[in-house]
Amino acid sequence: RDFTINAMALSLNVENYGELIDYFGGFEDLKNKIIKTPLEPSITFSDDPLRMFRAVRFLTKLPGFSISEATKQGITDNVERTSILTRERITGELEKMLSYNNPLKGLQTLYQLGLWSTAFVGWDYNELNIQALSKVGKPNLRWFFIAETDATTITSLRSTSAAVAERR
């Protein structure tokens, strides 16, 4: 699993049916509202760099949670690994993150951890972009981020009202 808080299970064996199986201390991390990897963070993020975006998404979704310092360091140490991710996988995480009640927290964290430029190719981190993105949320709007091979970025905003914004 990606993080200790989602690496728990309930036993289905007759002799200990319903017993919590928690090899990585996820229950304690859940109580303490900490997001951290079950293994050494650099190994976890090197195996699947999308987990870096998932950490930020979980932070955005779960009120009062924080990312452990070791996990933050693992993210910043492995940011270059995000270059192997497809735009579709990154976009999936971003769409979920932007649909939560407090997307601003996630957007700021993406920047702080060095993930902003991978998430929003060609977009500067500034107050105008942050405010615009943080208001996107909720299900009636979806952002699609497409990076072309020549590094030109086309960003379109689609909504039920068919609004479209384009930036080159």
C-alpha cells in the first residue's frame, strides 16, 4: 500500500476473524493524523512516483492530517522520478484533489514539495493561479492538463456550461 493508514486489513481467518492486521502502525498514524509511507520513503516513491501526488491528495482530503517529515523529504528527494508519469495519471490525482473542500492546501503543498511544475506544466506558482485553481473544485468542473512534446502547454477548462480556457 501507499501509506501506513491504508495498509491495514481485517483478518478473515476463522481463528482470528475480524482482528486488525497492522504491520506498519497505520492505526496509530490514523489516530495521530499522520501520512507516512510503510517503507523507507525513497523506496516507496521510486517504486511508484504517483504516490507523491497521492500523499498530497490524502492531505487535502483528510482534515487535520499532516505529512511526516521523512515522507516530505522522500518526496523532495524523488521529484525527478515524476518525469516517468503519464499526464493522465497525474491529472487523475489532481482532479480528485481539486474536488475536495480545501484544494488550496493541496495546491500550496504541491509547490512546497517541488511537485508544482510537474502538475501544472507551464503555469507559474502565483496567487492568481492558486486562487483560480482552488475555486475549480466540486464536480461540475474538470481540468485537463496536456503537455505537448514541444513543451507548449495547452490547458482547457470544461464545465457543464462548456466554458473553455486555453493558454499557450
